[in-house]
Amino acid sequence: MITSINYNEFLFYNLIQLFSNNNHPLVNLEFDLAFNTINKYYNDFITSNYNDENISEYDCIIDYLNNY
């Protein structure tokens, strides 16, 4: 069972709430309910082509969400 998340995962979850279209499974899902799956979805982002070390993580996440 996951008992904590890191800042990057927290940022990812919050950006989903602000910028994601309704296709992402975490959209409008309360934090307590989403908590155990945030890590899985963040790892999906990390392993995607949208994760570019030459661009800020914030911008990469926004790009990822806009194309989800």
C-alpha cells in the first residue's frame, strides 16, 4: 500500500485537475480516491515521449495531458 507521494506526483495530479480533458481517469477524482493510483499514471507519463529532460517537467506534463 502506498503511504506517500512525492512532489512530482502531487504536481502531476493537480495539473490533471486544472488542465486535463475529461479523458484522463484521474480527472475530477477526489485526492483520497486517486491517491493509490497517482504513482501508476505518473510513471506512464515518465516513460512516455512527452517526458523531455530539456523542457520543464511542468510543460512536459501539460503537453502530455493535452494529448492524452
